[in-house]
Amino acid sequence: MTIISDYFKLSDRQAEQFAQLDALYRDWNSKINVISRKDIDNLYEHHVLHSLAIAKWIPFQPDTTILDVGTGGGFPGIPLAIMFPQCQFVLVDSIGKKIKVASEVAKALGLTNVVCKQERVEEEKEKFDFVVSRAVMPLPDLVKLVRKNISNKHRNAMPNGLIVLKGGDLQAEVAPYIKTAEIAPCSKWFKGSWFETKQIIYLPF
């Protein structure tokens, strides 16, 4: 059992996949550093559970398509792909060794709903229901890059758009979108001091 089951109702398959993450990331991290050495012990809280704040924000409907920009070793994309097996995820990162880790972890978990690509988001031409990202770049820069990738056909209760996970003071970043953006603290769903400064930003398109 992992900390994930404290916050989510999991199938046996999901519980097994989440439990596998620790050994998989420890193994890959020893070869290719995608999580800081001192932070690997906090994998479930700082990386997996943090990624799943998006699942608390919106329960994606089956067949929803999601683009994870700057996925690194697979966050938030891989935890979300475990949580929503009927949705399709494309994980992109410009750094080849990071996308290799994400790809190998997805393969080891048997995630058939994940495609990993080494590319810059500027090169991605497909349309998606949602774009997700975890602290990749300032919000205005990200909005400019991904606007082209948001589909105008909606299938979820919330309009399609951008969902990002960020920490710290976000006032300046969010200022241009203050009338449309929705912000929620991750501490609304998860216990622990680490989540007190972490927030989710949703920007409908």
C-alpha cells in the first residue's frame, strides 16, 4: 500500500502500478538523474501525489486526450495515466534521457495509454482536450506555446484548457489571466506542510 490509497479509491491494478513506481524510479534514477538524489525518498508525496492534485481538480472523462509538457521523468503524466486508464496521454520533453526514463517506466507498468516523445512543445501539432504541466516555465510563456494544441471540442464538465502545478508566489504570473484563471491550493486535498505552498492553476481556453 502507498500513500496514494489514503486519498484515492484504487483498483487492484492501479494499486499495484503505484506500488511499482518506487523500485522503477530508484533504478532509473541511479542511471539517469531525473529526481534529485535526496528527494527520491519523497517520491510518493512530492512527485506522485503532487501530480495527482490534477485528478482531484478534474475527473477526466473516458477518451479525454492530455498533453504533458516538459514531463521530465514522467510527471504529472504517468501518475495521471495510471489513475485514468481510459484516457490518452502524450508526454513530451526536449531532453532525450528524461523521456527515455518516462518511456521505460510507462512500458514497465504496462501503460498502453501513454506515448512519450522527445520534442519541444513548439513542434507538437496535435490537438488535445487538456495540456498539463508541472513548474516548467512561467505561465504566460506556456500559454503562448500550447494555445495551438487545445481542441475546441469539449467532452468534460470543465472547458478544455491548461492545468499547471506550481509553488510559491504566483500573483505576477497569474495577473494577465486574473479574470479567467482558477487557482486552488493542493493543501485542500492533501495533508502535510509540503503541500501548503503548492497550487493548481486552471486556465480554460
